[in-house]
Amino acid sequence: MGSLAVEFGAARLLAPYFGTSLYVWGVLIGLVLIYLSAGYVIGGRLADSRPDEMLLYQITAWAGLWIGVIPLVSYPILLASQQGFRELSIGLVGGTLVAVMLLFAVPVILLGCVSPFAIRLLLKNVESGGNTAGRVYALSTAGSILGTFLPVFWFIPTYGTRPTLEGFGLVLVLFSVAAMWPRKRFYAAFAIAVILAWIVLPSGIKAPEVGTLLTERESAYNYIQVVQSGTVTELILNEGQAIHSVYDSADNLTHGYWDYLLVANAFRPAQPSETSPRSIAILGLAGGTTARQYRLAYGDSIDITGVEIDPVILSLGHQYFHLGDARAHEVTSDARYWIATQAGHYDVIVLDAYRQPYIPFHLTTKEFFAQVRQHLNPGGVAAVNVGRTSTDYRLVAALASTMAAVYTNVFVIDDKSFNNTLVYGTTEKTTRDDITHNLEQISAPLASDAAKDSLLPGRLLPSPYNGQVYTDDLAPVEQLIDEIIFSYVTGT
């Protein structure tokens, strides 16, 4: 139970700094297995040389104490990794990752010692060895099940990562203290003293890179920060390499990619007069910036549906980003599941669900974009926000190429303020001249400003990309993003 709780806790501690990509999970699980294997060997040898149950209780006590210390010790180390990203130092980032993984090595190796040690202590004769080992591993597996479900569905979403690790460490310590007390009171008293230290020592998760931290939360899906800088409030998730929602009390325009989403309805054949969207679905509602912008631009004439997988983000959207002003139909669901099971038909479908730098692969594939197209009205438009660096467009190229396999025409607009590119897919044959004509007719508040910006020379372009098409079977988006990050950090 303790080892699985440590594994999930490690993933949550690393998420705000290194993400939760397939590769981060792969490294974490692989290292845990290595640590457990080392523990099995060490525990077996210790048990044969010193088959003393007091030694076993000392091992579990030290493991529990170490687990409780991890959140306190790892915090300053992980802050150094944040500095490494800021300074583009791959050595500092890599060094802190190694340091944190070594922190987890000690308790997991100690926990790996337990099963062979317990088998040796319980073994009475060779004839019953199989039964003894079977009972120990059955109990161990039952503990692993608890260590999986309790942190994921209860402790981490309810109490956070630090209390979860400390709580599971505390369980180990308490059992060990109860067993050692008659003969090893010194170790038991020491364990109790460390427990008290856990309670009184302060800790945080991650300092904001800029601005003032208004709140930080851990949800089942994200590490969340709300940061204020001047009149602007920003929603930051996980590694903090992207802004997911903004609210400016002094300006209704965001001066970022959200403004360009307001003109998505113009991506259709030339219209005789200004046309406004009647309905929009936003996949990735977040704090509600896009929904609020659409309500300000088009008033009550538009029906807005927003889909967000994380209910904590929705709550913070109402608290800090005036999400209620959007008067949107809010849905808590995974975007793809909702599209497949509940979605209606819309003039515009916006996809803003990518948690840069790491994004869910199942929202990048040809099959997904085909599902989106099925829920567009005739002439409807899909608009996708894609993050990038100032010079590296490989992710934009991959998604635009995939959309080109589904949509009649694909166009792009670069937002240079936030290093984002908007990719638009049309359901009818549309030219750049058609879009220019429609943009020139837009008079709605906010949308007219975005239309003027879109018409600046070189801003609106047909997609030049025709590369690999991502599918549900093969969508190496995480590998691509890791390559982009490595190139960015190393300057290659």
C-alpha cells in the first residue's frame, strides 16, 4: 500500500515541474520497479542473516519516516528545476530530476525489503514455503490495490499530495511503533518526534514565476495556480509554461489568441452580409475566457456550451475569472467522450483543451477531428488553439496536417503575443479572399478588433502543412513535444 501511494505521490510532486507525459510516467514506473527489485534482493539477504522481526519493524519505520519527509525536502529541490527552465539550463533541470528520483529510491527500496523478510520470518518448513509466499503476496497485492484507489479517488483530490504522502507514511510508522514499543522504545520515540515535525514544518508547492499568487490547488487532473499581475488575473496549470485563462479588469480584449477565436465564423464562403454564430461549443472551457469573450461580442443571440474536465478549474473560473458572466452551459466531462455521447450541432467548435506543453493525444487524431466535424452545422468551423515556441512550428504542422485530412480547407493565424497559432478547419470550400471578405464585414464588439488584426499582412494564411496524420493508433505527440522542449532548452 505504501509503495503504490509513494508512486502516485511522486507523480503528483513532479507534475508541476516536469509534467505528466507518457515518458515521465515511464521513467517513474521503471525506476520504482528497479528500486523494488533492489529491495527484494537486500531484504532477502538481511532476512537470512538476521531473521529478527524487530529489524523488519525498523525497516518499515524508516520507510514511513522517509516518505513523510519527501514533500518537505523535495520542495526546494524542485524550485531549482524551475530556475533551470527559466535559465534554459538542461543540466540544472536534469540534476533536480535525478535528485528527486533518488529521494524516492530510499523508501521504495526499504519497502521492497518487506515481502522477502516477512516470508522468511513466517516460513516454518520447506513443505509450506509455497503457501507462505502465496499468502504474503496475496496480502501485498491487496495492499497495492488500496495504495492505488485510496490516493487516486480520495486522499490526493481531497487533501493534496503532501498530506497524502505524510498520511501513508504515518500509517507505516504507527504500525512499526506499535510493534517496536515493548523492545525498541528509542526508535519508537524518535519516530513520534519526526511525525510532530511533519505537522509543524511549513511547505508549499510552487512559487509563481511572475505576479502574486492568489491561490493554488491540486485537483484530480491538475496542479492549479491563479496569479495576478497588475489588473490581469491568469490561470496557470502544471508546469506553468502556458496561460490557460485571463481576466483583465481594465480591458475586455485579451490581446492574445482568445481574441482570434471570436472570428472563427468568418471561415466560410463569402457571405452577402455580416453573419454571427448562433451556437458554439468550447472544448476546454477552463476559466471561461473564450466563453466570456463570445458573450460580450455577440450578446444573448448565441448559445454557448463549455466542456471542462476539471471541476476545480470551473470553480476557480467563477471565483476569479467572471465565468458566470458568460452564461454558458457548463459541462464537466472529457472533451472526446462528450463529443461522442452528448454533443449537439454547432456553428463553431473551439478546441482549447491542450495543457501545454503536454497535451492529451486522443484530442490530436484524425478520428477525433472527424467526430468534431460530424457535430458542425453546414458551413461550420473548427478552431484549434496550438502552442509553440517563437521559431518551432512542428506541433502546429502536425495538427494542421491531421486536420487537413478531415476538413475541406485549413487556415492558420499566428498570435505572436502568446506564441500560439490558431488553426481553422472549414466544412465548405473556402478561399482566403472569402475569409477576408467576411472579416471586413464584422462589426460586433471585440470581434471587429480581432478581425482587423487578422487582416494585417501575413497574419491569415492557408495552411502550408502536409505531413504525418495522427491517428488513434499512432499519435506520437508526446515524443514530438519532448523533442521541442529539448531543442528549446539546449538551443539546438
